[in-house]
Amino acid sequence: MLQEFVEQVEKAARSVMEEMHTAIPGKITAFNVGTGFATVKPYGTYTTDSGRKMAYPTVTEVPVIIPQSQAVSYTHLTLPT
């Protein structure tokens, strides 16, 4: 009975974690100037339930926000060609 309880707690925690979205560093591999969207390849790997390590998939249509202010009139941003 205790084992069943532990499994249910693990299942609930895993379910919550699957819906959790956080920031992760990545590399912009493509940028569409017209839409302001980028294709990003996240750095790092994740571990599957079976213990296999896999690279994060490429994420498409990521909005790019370029910080600006009235005090700064020049922003330098380098994007892939």
C-alpha cells in the first residue's frame, strides 16, 4: 500500500513538472525580421523516463524582444545570417 502511495505522488509530481515552463539558454539559428520570430536550439539535454539522455528539440516561432528605452538610442544585436 505504501508503494502505491509513493507511485501516485511521483505520478502527480511528474504531471505537474510536465506543465511547468521555464527559461533555458539557447542559440538563435534563424530569425525572421518581418515577423520578429526566431528558431532557437536550446543548450543542454534532458533525461527521459527510461533514463536516455536526449538533446532538446529546436523551438520555432519564438518571439524576440529587443530591449529599448528613451535613454538608449542604439542597440546592437547580432543575428545569424
